[in-house]
Amino acid sequence: MTFKVLKINSEKGKREYVNILSSLDKMNPYFLLDYLDVFSEGFENLVCFSYFNKENNSRVIMLGYINPVLIREEETQFFDVITPYGYSGPISSTNILESDILEFWQKVDNWYLENNIVSEFVRFNLSNNHLNYSGEVFLTMLNIKGKIIDEELQFKSFDRKVRKNVNKAKREKLVSSVYHLNIKEDKILEFVNIYIATMLRTNAVEKFHYSLEDFIRFIKNNNKYCAICTIYFEEIPIASELILISDDSIYSFLGGTEERYFDKRPNDFLKVELINWARTNNLKYFVLGGGYGKEDGIFKYKKCFFPNDVIEYYTGRKIINEKVYRRFVEEINDYRLSNDSNIIDTKKETFFPLYRAAQ
């Protein structure tokens, strides 16, 4: 058995990481280097926890950002860990044993103790990688992981509103194209123009304002793991979405719609066309994700496509050094009191770690 913590902020580290990732017998697009660079927090402070059991040739890996803890903008000697944005947590080879998972977490926790790690926050995926976690598991929200079935049965399973909107789109003579593998730059530009206009219209936070160069680099370097679906009206692109692709699933990722064409119902049509494309390509699931809250309007919209495919999404929390964790929370509360601000409720479960609540 070997366990190592690999830094990915150098060319050597990236090459070693890619070799480890390619040794797995399955692919998660949220672990791609370009995904981490463009859509997550980059490579600074990023490490890969790697476990390998030589006896049965099984492997577990997990990415994490090792972030320094600042209290009132002053450095401490401590750090915490958070996994990258998206479906992350540990991924493993298909022949993994429960004992391997348990040993992996034990090795990770020992490393934390030796390296001044105070806490850990894990975003899990939708494939039960929260099982055997060595910290506390929290049901954070509901997600849609839609099973792709026979086309006729699939259409009947949609909410009535979806069927109505798709039929409306067809009467409007909307057409779709799915671009996958060697996507031309003009097709990427169509998507990006719609996406940027949508981000501006909806006042999206800055982190979602990616550049054309970002998208071109990601798509060109990872053409196997992404595709673009664009909806056209009279040859005008009016809605578009970038999806991510794993071995058995497609993931709804980033997209947008031209506002003046809402009445033609391109969004529902786009989702259904992606389902049909995934079926043709022998993929099993369409992961639409969740909303901003547990059962908000966005979640309910996604549920209309797969009413029976609601799945629980978990996050993980772990306090490695209870004494230091409590001290940091107390220091933040003392600071808040001195500034006539509300103190942090130590029983609050909607934010973790508590010492990173607005200081």
C-alpha cells in the first residue's frame, strides 16, 4: 500500500497527477486539469491525495485545496481543506474494497494531524462516495440524476408542461445540433455569445464570467469529455449549453438563452434533445443537478424532466483539531462583539467551517 500527497502547482506535479488519473478505469470530468484551472480555483494550494493498494491493484484519489486560515486577516499556523467546486470527493477504481476506503480516510486524517489541518469540507458526487467517510455526512440538497430510457417511454414520463413546451418548440420549427469531438471555434463562439449575454442579463456573480479563451482552451483540450448543444430558429442560435461527459453520464453545466426567444420554448427542447443524444451514444444518466436551495424553483424545473429520479446530494464535514477550531470561532465572535456585530451561532449547521463566516 502506498499513500502520497501530490502538489499540482508545478508541471512535474501535473504530469504525475495526469498519470495517476489515467490509471483509473473510469473518468470524472470534474477531475480534469483544465476544469480545475478554468472552472474551479486553479492549481495554487491544490493537492491530490493518492492511495494505491498493490495487492489488488486498486486506487483511490481525492483533490483538495489546502487553504491557510486567516483570522481577522492575520495568518495563523493552520490550514483547512475543501474539495473543488462540482461533484468531487474521492474517486476510485471499480475493484475498490471497503477496507481500501477506510484505510484511505485513515491515511488522509493522519496526514491532516501532521500538517496543522483544522477542518475539512468535502463536496461528494452522486455515486455514493460519501459512504465510509470518516467525518460527518450532511444531506445538503436534492439533485436530479435522470435515468435515460426508451425514447417513447421517456417522453411520456416528462411532466405535462415539458411535453407541451417541446411540442410548441417543434411547431416553431426549432432545430438542434449537438457538437462533440473537434468542435469548431465558430460553434464555441455561438455558445459563448449566448452564455455571456445570459450572465449579464441575470447579474451573475463574477466567477461565472469566463472568457472566450477559457472556453476554447477547455473544449479543445478535452473534446472527449464535453459537448455543446445549440438550438436554432431560422438558423439563428437562440439557446446553447455546454455539457460535461463521463463514462456513463452527461452533466448539465453552463448555458444560456436569448431572452427574446423565450416564447418559443427552446430550453425544454434543448434538454430533451440532449437526452436523445445521450441515448444514441449509449449513456445512462443525465445529471441536471439541483437548485440554490433544497426545493426551489430551479430544482422543480429540473424535476419536470425526471419526476422519479430525485437523488440526495451530500457534503462532508470534519473537525480535525477541535481545540483550535473552537478557539478560532471564539476569536471571531470576540471581534464581532467589539464591532457591534451579531456573533456566530455555534450550533449553526448551514455554514462550515464557522470561522470562515464573514469576519
